[in-house]
Amino acid sequence: VHPLYGSFGYSYDAMIMKLATPSSEPYIMLNLNTSVPVQDQELWVLGFGDTAASERDQVLANVLNEVDVQYISNDVCATDYGQNLIHNDMLCAAGNGKDSW
């Protein structure tokens, strides 16, 4: 868990996990190119986040989940979710009935 997670709302919501045994799944390359993603580019997001369909409810996953979503700019994301919730260290993505931020 990032050492600053929890200090600034959802900022720094990142974690590296060490597996107890090797995985047979393919590995994921991290993006080092600062010019991507671009608006509407499809992204693959992994996490243990909220899986509730309602904004009023919270159901945290106990297994690693994945979702395919399209990148949206932080300006658009802040308009949809609120200026105080979206920070420069975040990346926003959404799809029909799904999101990640």
C-alpha cells in the first residue's frame, strides 16, 4: 500500500502485491509513456474496490476484480464526481454502468 494512501481521500490508491507462489497468468506491463492514455482509449483496471451498483452503498471486493473501461480526462471526471474528489495523481476511466477513479 502506498505510504500516503488514506491521507488525501482516494489519492495514492495503489498497491503492489507479492504472490506466495508463481502465477500462470500473463504479466501486465506498466505504462511508462506519458502521452497515453488518450481520451476514450480502452483500459484494463484491476482492483479490490467498491462493487456496489449504487453510489449510496459500498461493497468492497474480497477477490481481485477487473473491468474494461475507457479513459476520460480528469476535468471531465471532476465534473462528474466533484472537483474535491479528483486529484492530479488519479486517472479516471468509465464505461456503461462501470467506472474506476
